[in-house]
Amino acid sequence: MKTHGKSGEVIALPVRGLPFLVEPGLVVALTPPALDRERFTTVEGVEESANGYRIALAGIEDLNASEGVVGCYLLAREDDLELGPLDVAWDDLIDRAVIDGRYGRLGVIKEVIETPANDVWSIEGPYGTVLLPVVEQVVQAVPEEGPIQVVVLDGLIDAKPGDVPRPAGEA
């Protein structure tokens, strides 16, 4: 976190590729513990800004107080967050298998590309490189183990459903 203005608000950035899940009313811990203040506080407001998320925290009401939390991380209990099926850390996705009901195994995720609209998974497999948008109508299930289940939108793969691609060099 870093300071923002005189009112005590701070700017925070999401880490590990997670979307920003902090909402007003959420109890968070400051770590490492900020000097001269309680470790736990409550989020009073969140607003997206050009350089991160502007957050108001209970008990931090001026620039001096916000300077005391610069460099801290906001931690929340996972049970307190409203996680959706797409709320998965990037490092938990790399090398995960991806399957589609029509095309079968698409391959494994090799990279997560961050775009302004949504993330995109770069999947390497029998269809070559498939760039899959990470949106609710595409990503159906991200289980803790096993393959990720998706629905490939028409036009994303240059093959017909059911066609089994041949390895490069085969006629």
C-alpha cells in the first residue's frame, strides 16, 4: 500500500493475479503490523482508481496515519471473501489441464495475460496456442484438482469440434 491524499486513504494493488476482492465492512489484517496501531481494521470504502484501488480504513484518518501503513499488505480470511469461480491465483493455474466438451483436451495453461477487459489464458496443446478469454461464459469450473472445464466460443480454434488435430509434420 501507499498513501493517497490528506484524508488517510491508501492505494492498494491486487497481488498473485487475484482480482481485487476487498469490500466495505471486511475485516483485514495489516502485515507486517503497522507501527503504533491495531493490527486489525475494517475497510470503510473502496474505489477503483487509475493506479490501483483507493481504500479507506477505519482508524486511518489523515496523511500521518496512512504513512504508518505504507508497505503493508492487507490480508483477509478466505472464508470472509465472496469468491467466484474465476477468483483463482495465477500461479495456481500454470500447467493446469483445460478441457472443452466439444474439442476435448485443449492443453495446459502456460501463461496468464492481463488485459483491461479480462485475463486471457494462453493454452498450449494439440490445437497449438489457444488464447482463451477468462469470462464467465467460457470458464465453467476451476476445481481444486483435475482439469479446468471450459466452453470454447466459436472461432477461437481453427478446427471443427470432434476433429483430432495431428501433430506437426504428419500428413
